[in-house]
Amino acid sequence: MKLLSLFIALSFASSFDSSKSLKDFRTVNLVSWCIVPYDAENRDPEARSKILEELGITKCAYD
């Protein structure tokens, strides 16, 4: 069983393309999530939107 697990892990590791996966973290792919509870400054929605725009984040999700 350990040998099978090792084989599976190695097969995934060899197919892992780090340059491709890093492209997933480009700013255009990022989504701001749940920022209201963690906003220590208690900004209004317009102020939060401005901050996200300055950071280059164009997507925001609200739960």
C-alpha cells in the first residue's frame, strides 16, 4: 500500500508544472472573499471597493 501511495504521489509530482500553476494566482484570477468581518477600519462598501481596485482585484464575493 505504501508503495502504491508513493507511486501515485510521484506520478502527480512529475506532471506538476509550477509555471502553469503560478499563472492561476495572477491578480485577474483573485477574488476578495469575506473582507467585511476582517476590516478593522470598518470602511463602507465604496471605500473597500476602492482598496480592491488599487490592489488590482476586480472580483469580490460576499457571503
